[in-house]
Amino acid sequence: MSHLNDIEKQKRQKLKEMVSQGIYPFGERYTVDCGVGELLEGFKEGKGVSVAGRIMAARAHGKSVFYDLKDSSARIQLYAGKDALGEEKFAFLKKLDIGDIVGVRGELFKTKTGEKSIKLTDIKILSKSLHPLPEKWHGLKDVETRFRQRYVDLIMNEDVKKIFKTRSAVIRKIREALDGKGFLEVETPMMHPIPGGAAGKPFKTHHEALHRDLYLRIAPELYLKKLLVGGFEKVYEINRSFRNEGISPRHNPEFTMLEAYEAYSDCGGMMKLVEEIIRGVAKDVLGKEKIEYQGKTIDLTKWETVSFAALMEENFGIKPTDDETVWVRKLKEKGIKLGKDQVSRTQIINIVGELVEPKAHNHPIFVVDMFTELCPLAKKKKDNPHLSDRFELYMGGIEVANAYSELNDPIEQRKRLKDAGGQIDEDFLRALEYGMPPAGGLGLGIDRLVMLFTDSANIREVIFFPQLKEESSYKP
């Protein structure tokens, strides 16, 4: 144990002493009356209580010791006196450390300063901590460690816990909103024989029993459309999807999306739906429709629509009728750096995001009139076949949602997929040939919406365990 520091060695020594005295240092089931938060809210002096939690601070005063005990709801002071605990249990306190999880019984009382506390009559070790909690856990210097050791982050930072409680509430309210509109929540495969439903590089795996390669899904879209073919008219899935691409403040290889499809609707219907969902969730979870994000106020009572085609022509001289070689040339002329002599959807999103960012910091922006060439699964606009009936939603400069009138013509769909290159999902096309009703489809980024609702600049702040570089220095 030469790699252990002095505090860690002391903790392990106390562990050995407990075991030698016949004390099991990792506890069993412990009955609690209620959480600390509930106890404080209904505080009644003299009431006997049983609670459990983690020791966060300790202060010795002669023949008494004060502890701060924290559970998932709140923190409370414990008073341990030799008179109430008895000689043996009071001596046992020397084996306890900050970070240990204990169960306690005692009586509620207030100190001379009026602090709500518990006078202990019993204390039991439930889990002996072998690593010391950090004294300081804030600041950019600790950000990588915070993400890697999220469990410690949650212990030390109440604000981090609030982010994830908000995340849970956001997802719950989205479900309630869609269930209330008659949508059916469904589950579709996470391993696909052919990657499809969105642009993105997939993760590849191999199924030994089937002797075939499979791909972690980049989107559930094609399976959900098959359910429309099968007769389910309103479906949604809050799904985990995977893209084998870069990591950035707005991208994680594993992410959470809402995808919803409604038969006999269209892009306009999805525009109305996503506004209702976001405004409703903001009111229910945050209690307001004006949110603060990175120093800016986003007013959810004001929604604006701008034309992608108009933005591209105004800023770069690019028209919907231009082919991709013209896009590349004109974008380069304006100083836009392209990795290769082609334009990816991600680059287009970043370009559009920068163009609408000033407005999107003040209110949500629907970007419509996307070029058909960028949208192989969307219907064309009736009045202009070079444009698709689609929108992308930007808030705070971030692309949050994407929706369109679904292409349900199997002949045109085959041609579009062929033109886009890559593998063609023949089963999906066969499903369309049986007949899919006209429909609207919506994709909403849960992680990014939570970023906005919690004023988080980095997507890793709203994902419990984000992907990180391999840790090589840890020694158990």
C-alpha cells in the first residue's frame, strides 16, 4: 500500500480495528423513518428519529462530538454525547471518519443557537469510506476529475445534483406531455443491421451467434416509421443513440434524443408540437418561460422563423439550384474552412448556427427552407422541389430539434437514398411500399435541452458519466 497517502492508511487501519472487534464495517439493511429533508420540514423537538447518511464534517468538543450528516435530501447536525451514547459507543466514534456512511437513532432538539439537530442514542457504521473526500472540488482545474469521478462530484456539489434532478423532471414532463396527446411510447432496437435514419458514423460490433456485423443505432427513425406503416399513428421513443464522432462541448458519442412521429401531420404540426413541449416543460419544471443561458435571456413566448435558403444566398451567394461543388467554392471564398472538398451536414449546422446565434440568444429560431439535397428523408416543398419541408430549431445558438414532413413515397425514397450513397435499407423501403401515411417527425435533443434549462455550457455537465479519455494513473 505504498501508493496510499497517510489519511488513506489511517482509514484502512480503522477498518482493520473494526473487523478485529467483530464490527462489520459495510453494514446491512437499516430502517429509516424518513429523509433528512422531510425530518427538517416537519421538525418537532423531542421526537425520536432514525435516519442514515454520509458524515460530511466532524467537530470534537471535550466529551461530545458534532457531525454533519447528509442524505440525498438535506443535511442535519448530529450531537454525540457520552451520557446518551454510553462509554462503548462513544469510544467507537474514534473509528469514524468524514465520508463514512452511518445509520443513527436519536431525539430531535435545537441547540442554544437554534440549529435543528439530533441527539444521538445509537450510531452504526453502514459503509466505511477508504478514500478521503476532497476539501475543494470546484473550479476548472478539477473539471476532468469531476466528470471522471461523478460520484464524488455528486457528494460535494449540490448544484450538480440539482442539474440531474432537473434532467429527470424534464424527461418526465416530456413523457407526460406526449402521453396526454395520445402518443404511445415504444422501444426499438439499439443494434441495427444497417446504419440509417440520420447522418453519422456508427459504432460497429459483431454478433457471434448470428455471424453478422451490427451497428449501434445512430437514430431510431426508420423503425419508428415502420410502426406508422403498421398502424400506430402516434409514437415516440426517448432513446439512446450513438455516433462514432468527435467530443465537444455540444457532442457526446452517446446521447439521448426524443423522436416522435404523428400520422396525418407534417412539418408545421411538429413545429407546433415542439413549441408546446418546450414551453410546457419550462413552465412545469422551471416555473417560468424566460430562461437565463450563459448571460443571455431566452424568451420562450417569442418564436421566430427564418429561411435557410435566404440565409445562404444572402451570406454566401449560394442558391438551392447550385450543386455541391459550387457550395464548396463559394463557402471557401467567404473564408469557411472545409476539411475536404465537400460539405457535411455538421458543417452546415455550424454555419447556420453562427448566422442565427445573435437572434437565438434572445428567443427560439426555426430555420426552414432547407436544401432538399441535405434532407434525404424529408418531403420536398410543393412550390419548390429544391427545398425540403423541414425545420431545425435553435435556442441559445444551439441546434435543439429537427423535424420534417416525412417522405412516404417509396420510389422517390429509394432514389434519394441511392443518391446519398451508402447502404440502402431494403426492409425499410419494403415497409414504405406497403403504404405509410403522410406524417410529421420530430427529433429533440434531450441533453441539449437540459443544458439550456440548467445554464450548462458543456454537454458533459448534464450527462452523469460522459465519455472521456482513458484513465491510466489509477491504482486500487
